[in-house]
Amino acid sequence: MPEDIRCPKCGSKTVIRASQKGPNAGQSFHVCTRYPECKGKVAIEEQNSTNGTIIQAEGVHKTYDTGKVTVDALRGVDLSITRGEMVAVMGPSGCGKTTLLNVLSGLDDVTDGKVTIEGASIHDMSDKRRTSYRANRMGFVFQSFNLLPVLSAIENVELPLLLAGVKPGSARKRAQEALALVGLAEEGPKLPAEMSGGQQQRATVARALVNEPAIVWADEPTGNLDSENATDIMDLLCRLNKEKTQTFVIVTHDLAVGRRTHRILRMADGTIVEELTMGGC
């Protein structure tokens, strides 16, 4: 969708939101920024299909210039990911995997090219809108967990909701539901240091899912886990992919992880050199 979609009622700017209840649950709309005073909205028709393209990259380049050294981290990447897919990005260290994830998610800018997420050009958004979009429509899982050590598991999970302005009571309820979804219903009061590595990563997954995102980006989600816990985390991601049609983009070195996705995109020297179709979970 173009950046300048306006409210059909009052002409104000709109933001992308997904309906949470009723017959339109799961569908995305451009909703008036004056909501609830104005309840105008425009449906994103493409997103009303469960098999539409959710991520599109066209000719994406990313160059880092330190003044002394220029590094072409991405060199004309083209890709398309369908809603509900689980895709692994693989390749040797330094090939551009994490850079690609950061550029696709809007954490980093592109030097050239275009990234479209849910029909919107993410790099044409203002910084404020892009931050809001990530907070409402994306979830992130990192290798190092990134849980705040002074907060309990449930406090870590509810934090993104509180920062987004969700009322404390509602945020706590949704955090409890997210922890239950990943098998941590009884672990909410524990601090990260009181949890195993596998439990911490499950809490991280719960935090990524608590805002019901369109896409979850995972950077080496099993990298700090032993083989048993790594298998458990992939079992969890596969279940969420099947039950919720959750889109996952996973950067990984682990071929065992890649084999459980729908597709492997293999990178080398800043570009995608091979695409392999897998059986999925």
C-alpha cells in the first residue's frame, strides 16, 4: 500500500492494524490515526487472503562505508515470502544473513532497492511510523534471549504491550496467555536467571508473539541451546506455524533447523545463490 493512504471519512493519516475480534479477525486495515474519535478504515484486500505475499524484496543493496572501507553486505537481493511460510536463511558467516533480516524488518536502512511488508514500503515510512509498525506487526527472537534480568518472565513478556500503551490489566492477561502458549504457564514469576536456557528462549518466543505479529524474525534462535532444547524450540515454532499460520523468517547455521522449514534461502557474498524447497514441519 502506498504511504499516503488516507482515512475515507476525515482524510487523516492511517496506520496498519489487524482486527482482533469478530468476523474480520486476522484481516489487516489502514485505520484512522484519530481512532476512536473517527472510526474510518480501509481494508488491505491483498492481506485478506491467507496465501498472499507478505514480504517482498526487489533489488535490495546494503553498503557500509566507514570512510576507509566500503563493504557491500547485500548485492541485489530479490525474494518473496508468502503469509504463513517458515523460511530459513542460511550461509557462511559474513554472507549477509543478519543484514538481510535487519533490512527486511526495517531495523536497518537499504542503500538501494525496495522492501514491501504487508503491501507497505517499509523504508518509505517515517522513523516514527516504522517503529510503531514493528511494535504492532512484528516479533523478534534473538540468540542471546535479550530478557531483562531484573524483570520476571511475565514482566518481560508484557513489556512490549505496556510500551505500546496497552492497559496493565490487559497486558498482564495477554502475557499470561502467551506464556501458556509456549508451555510456561507456571513460570511467569521467575527471573531469567532462575530459568533454563530452553525456558528463557521460550519466554523470548512468548514476548515475540504477545502482540500477535504478522511476522516473527528469528536470528539464530537455537544458537545458544543444546541439541535437546534446540529441538524443543523448533517443535514449538513448527506448532505455532501450523496452528496460527504464523510467518517465520529464521537465520540459522543449523541445517537441522533449515530442514524443518518450508524453504531454505542459501546466501553467499551478499546475495541469494540457491533456493531449496523443504518438507516443512
